[in-house]
Amino acid sequence: MKQETGWSPEEDIEHSDASPAHAPMEDAGEDDANRSTVEVIQTLFENGKDYARFEMERQKLRMEIMASGFRFAAIFGIVALFLLFGLLVALPIGAIWILSPYVGPLVATLIVLLVGIAVIALLAAMIRSKLRKTIRIAMQKEATNGQP
């Protein structure tokens, strides 16, 4: 008998039809009235085990699919970072190359270096301001025991 787990791709799962736990629902009827409580509990237990096994297989497959997607995302992210670092190296070199005919190679290098330092200083000032604001807000909440 083929039982479906509700998750694709379906696998053929074979069970012994001799076990009452795997009897189809449409066969239930007068036989259920003659079954003992122990048999009903055993059937319930077997059905619960089957459900748990199918659910575990479904979750494993789901995790494998998610892991595959995350793996590809991580690979593409690493490639993007390498390209970004290449761009960060090529940009100043290109700027020096473009400025060299107008001001000479030494002055072009100094201009690119000073512009780079200015951008770094601006970003550092923004970071410092944001951190100070965050610390100030955190300290105010701590002083008032979390009250805004």
C-alpha cells in the first residue's frame, strides 16, 4: 500500500497489511466494535509512530532544501564580496591614472589618498555619533529602570 506523506517527492512506503495499525479507514466498522481497548491503543500508538516518522522525514527534506538555498546564497555573497574588494582596489588606481596627465602621478596619488582619508574620517564621525546616541539612550533607560 502506498501512503503519502504530504511532502514532495513522494516515496513508496511499504507496510505490512497484516498489522491492524495500517488498515484503511473504510474497512473500519463491525471489526472496531470487536477490538479490545489494548488493540485500539496499540493501533493508535502505531499510527502515532508512523505520523512522527513521516513528519521527521518531511522536516529533514525541508531542512535539506533550505540548507541548499543558504549554501548558494553564501557562495554568491562571498563572490560579491571578492568583486567588491576588487572594485575598491581598482577605483583609486583608476582615479590616479585619470588625474596623472593633469597634475602628475605624485600629486594624483596624494589627491586620491586625501580624498580617501576624508571619506574614512566622515564615516568614522558618523559611526561615533551613532554609537554615542545609542549609548546615551541605553544609559537613560538604565537610569530609569527601563522606563522610556
